[in-house]
Amino acid sequence: MPALVLVGAQWGDEGKGKATDLLGGSVDYVVRYQGGNNAGHTVVVGSESYALHLVPSGVLTPDVVPVIGNGVVVDPKVLLEEMAGLEERGVSCGRLLISTDAHLIMPHHRALDRVTERYLGGSRIGTTGRGIGPTYADKVARVGIRMQDLFDPGILRKKLDLVLREKNQVLTKVYNRKAIDAAEVVEAYLGYGERLRAHVTDTRLVLNRAVDDGKVVLLEGSQGTLLDVDHGTYPFVTSSSPTAGGACAGSGLGPTRITRVIGILKAYTTRVGEGPFPTELSDAVGERLRAAGGEFGVTTGRARRTGWFDAVIARYAVSVNGLTDLFVTKLDVLTGLETVPVCVGYEVAGERHDEMPMTQTEFHHARPIYENFPGWDADLSACRRVADLPQHARGYVRALEEMSGCPISAIGIGPGREETIAVRSLL
């Protein structure tokens, strides 16, 4: 049976949570493989809306085992609060599993994230200030603290004392901030560990045995392809690998286990934070897309930047991830527009680029080349087949498929579970 990867094919916020939720009834495990509580998924079930930050979307489907993989960075306080909020709403987190090797976001990570971002001023990256980047930096520097360290007080204190020698010097002498008290942190984090102990396990072993036993495992990324630390619009990226390759490293499942890679993208484009955005709209149309699409961050509430669909980015995402399927979301948001432009290429210094420019400078100066498509006025909410869509909406979807170079297997025409057109099975 397959392991499937679900990735964002733009700058994140494409609707991956909805896609995961829709597949939930057909899968056995849903695995979050990277990122932290700097990202979020919104899932609408009936009249209920759930904002998930660390807990995988599979938690909303009975019998699915949600897994936080080793590639995720975990703020245990935030995780416990999220779990408590779900339990209060009748959603059980009893099945949740957490990798022993997931790294922990510590107080010094959050403090450093906030002060360094402020220090950068106009050159800031646009982070959420939740300590994600500094945690990944410590992971790579081999001074990180992992989930398993919460169960050994001696190791936890030793590791924390070591890392705070430097971090406190930076906080106090460079940024004039208060030093972190190691004893207070150890006490608090040991308490978090006791509350999470029942959920922590060797998730690599669990997932590989699940695939061996014929179970279906869905690997769920956060953020999107253009925010990947290697393949995104560096340096305006996240600190991990949301692309399909990151699913293997962040879960412990080898690449030969994966049989489908599903890319999620909106029928237009959004991004949060700083960085180049060729099709960005800074006018009334951009505001209309933001309002109609509810384009505000699940985690931060920040307004998302909006723009037209970018076929260059879509082709790039298909290539980098090896996508087998596309799930286009929020087609309904475009309803009522007389004309819907699509970026089909870039003009850079007088030359046309049909693929992603090679350098950061070229991409920064890229200007979109548009092809215009006729819009539609009909309400899409009752459509359940492609044939039910208005003619121009069908034409728009066909054009996106041709330009992206990957088959579209599902189309979202509203936020609800049932507001999806299945073109072909994603399993």
C-alpha cells in the first residue's frame, strides 16, 4: 500500500489541511514531517472550523493516527494548549504520536527570533517570531534539545547549560535583553514532558511497520515549495524542507515507499511575509481576493499578499517535487471577475523566461507576462462534477492543468468538506 506526500505548490496556505482531511477516511496515518507552529491548517467540518498548528489534520478523522515526525520542531507548551483546545471541542488527541527525535523550541529560541528580526529592520525575513529558525539552526549546529531529553533531567540540564552559555551572552550583551534562567526552563519543560510522555515513541519504526502491514500513510507538509530552504525564494523562506524530498528526512520513510506526490495550489496565488512576488496585486482586486478568500494567516492573523495564478511557479513545483497530481483550491474565489489573468512567463531585463530565473536578483526583477481568460458569474458551491462548472471555469481549470504540466485530480469550490470536485482518485 502507498505512502503519499501532500505538499504546497506555492508559498504555503494553499489548503493542504482540507486536502488531508478529505483523504482522511482512506488513510491510516497522517504525518507532519517538518515545520513548527509557525504554520497552520484550517479545516472546515460542517459548521465547525478548526485551526491546527502542530497537530496533523488527521486528528479530525476517527481511527486515523496523527503523527508528529522527527523533522518537526515542537513548542511543547503550544502543543499541549492545542491538544487541550481540541479535546474541549470533543476531538480526541489520544491517538497522537510524537517522534522522540523531534527538536524542541526553547525560550531562548523564541527570544532570539524576536530580537534578531527587529534588528534586521527593513531587511527582515518576515518570520512569525515563534523560534522556528533558531531551533533549526541549533539542530544543524548539533546543540539542539530533543523530545527524548525531557525524560532525562540530567541530560536536559547539561544540554541547556551548555547552549545558554552563548545564547545568554548574545541576549544580554548584544540585544540588552534578560538572560534565560536554566533552572526555571528545566522545571517547566520536565513538566511538559510528563504530560506528553504517553504520546512519545519511535515514529520511524511505527511508520515503516505500518507500510509493511499494508497501511496507507499520508505525509503532510506545512508551508510550500517556494518557502523551502533549498528550493524556495531564499532568503525569504522557512528553515526546513516542505518539498517532497523533506518528507523522507522528516519522517524516516525511505523514498521507495512513496507512490504519489500531490501538490496543492490555489486558483490564484498568496504569500505571507517579505520577499519577491511577481504577480502581487496591490489594488482593489487584490483586496477583493483577500476578502473573498479569507486570506489571513491561521497562526498569526496576518493579511496575506494576493496575486494572480503563476504558471511558472506551478511548473517549478511540479518539477522539484515530482508531483503526480494537483489539487486546485479556492476556484470559487474567482467567481464574479470579468477577466482572470494568468502569469505564463516573466520578462527579466528585456528577455522572456518561461521557467524560474536562475538567480535571486533575476527573480526579484521578474515582471509577469499575462494571458487573460474570461471569467464567470455562476455560483460554484453546488458543483460536484467538472461538467457542472460554468464553461469559462472549466476552460480556466484546463488551462492551469496544461500550463502546469500535471493532471488536476481535485478542485476545491468552497471551504467545506463536501465542496470539492473529485476528478480522479488521489489514492
